[in-house]
Amino acid sequence: MTSRERVYRAIHFGRPDRLPHFLPDGGENDLLWLWLPRPGDRQPWMPLPDGRRQRVDAWGVTWETMGGGSFGEATAWPIPDITHQAAYAFPDLHNPEYIAVAAEAIAANDASENPQYCLGVLPFSSLHEGTHNIMGLEHLFAAYYEEPDALKALIARLAAAQRASMRRLAEIGCDGVMGYDDWGLQDRLMVSPALFEEFYLPHYRENWALARALGLDVWMHSCGYTLDLLPAFADAGLTVIQMDQQENIGLEALNAAVGGRLAFWCPVDIQQTMVRGTVTDIEAYVRRMIATLGGHNGGLVSMAYSSPDAVQHDPEKTAAMCRAFREYGVY
């Protein structure tokens, strides 16, 4: 069984020979997680007089941070007034040079003895996050009620750009496409289900239907408490949900809601078990994940969090998680 077939079977509940992996331990992995090149910042990190640093990204969002970390907080946005959204130009994320680089990587993968499943990250990867990143969250919340038509127009523009991204990734041979849209706070949704259904769900349905018609599986990252939206995601055509934290919902609750309908791409919970748990706790959690989320003749792909230092993950615990996924991930 090739890596490509293994992942496909896992996410479509077709009983693969083992759990597919995307782990940083040097062992065999099954995913080619493909990020296309993107435009650089309009202004790189620059020091400010008071010790902060500031940059302006490709979308025109100003970020500020203290110290030397790479994370920052948005402080100014290119569309604070949603009524001016039509004049805002998106960055050139579909530059043919970027697509050519991705196509070369896919061709090399296809020519290998064991081709991996190619998961292409959408250059226009989010609707909700994309909107509040260029508006600011406070402005977005106000626009739902004060300027709904203008807000819907901006979301529709992002959705159309996302469909263009899907077509390009399908043309160069991706097996699946991945977007990013965090919808949850720690214990509730960021907006009401009614707002989600009115402003976003129709675009998810249309875009994911297009992806399926193009022969692409649909993967999406969404963290926080998203339990109330997961059935709607499954109904709208999502294939795989990627979440880094599960304990604010619970493995059993996730399985009861969409087990066997949505596949999961997850590490051990990055906020709780990976921080506070012992190596034994981590091994036990992996076994629970495989028995619940992966207990439908598939349904689970392993991974490790991509920025472990940022969330205080001990290397010994990460190694234990990887060992457990490989040892217990056999059907």
C-alpha cells in the first residue's frame, strides 16, 4: 500500500494497513504537506522606540510584538471600514511562479517509489479568519449587524479567490486541499450558529462541492470549541478536520458527533496532555485517539504540533507521542 493510498483509505474509512503519519521523528511519513510560496511582507520586522517591533504583512495588516518572538498582535487593518471593501486589492497569491514551484514538488513526489498523499494548502485559505484578519475582529463583529451586505460582499470575494486556488491546485495534481478557519473560543463558538449559517455556510457548501467535483478531498484546520459546527461541516462536504486541541470538547464527544463522518488529523492535545501529562498519560491518550477517532476502519491521521517550543512541549514528550502513534497505530 503506498502512502497516498494509505492516507486516502484512512480519511475515507477504507481500512488502511496502518495509521498514516506526519511526524518529526525521522520515520516514514505519508503526507506531502505542500505550502506554496507567498508574497513577502510589505514591511519586515522593524524596531520601535519603546522596545516593540512592527511589521506589515502582504495583506496590509500591521503587527506588533514585544521581544524576539515571531508572534504578534494586529494593531491596524487595511479595511477598518467595510463599506470600502470593494476598493481593496488582494495580494497576488496566484503568481504563476508560485504554482510552478508547487508543480515541481508534486512531479517529484509522483515519480518516487512510494508517492505520498499531496495536501496543498490553499493560498486563499480562510473565510472567517481571512475576513477578521484584514478588518479586525471588533470591526467584523460590528459589521454583522451594521453593514451585513458589505460584509457578505467581502466574504464572497474571498470565497471566489478560494475557488480559484482549488482549481490551480487540482490542475497541478494535489490529492487534497487544506484551509484554515478557527471558529472556537475555549468553551464556545466565536459567533452564533445563525450568523455562521447566514454568512459562511453557503460558501463552504459551494467551495467544497467544487473541490469534490475536481477530485479533491477537503481538509480544514479549526481549533477551539467547534462541536456545534462539526456536523454542519460534514454535511457541507468537509473530509478531514485538523484540530490541535481536543480536550476542551472531549474525544468521546467528538466521536459521538462526527465519528465515521469526518476524519481527524491531530496531535495529542497541545494545551493539556502534552503540557501537563506524563509520558504514560501521552501514550494512553494516543491509544484513546486511535480507539475513538480512528475506530471506524480509519478516521485518524497522526501529526505533531508544528511549533512545539511556542507551546512549551518537552522534546521527550513529543518523542513519546511519536513512538505511541507508530506502535499502536495498526489496524
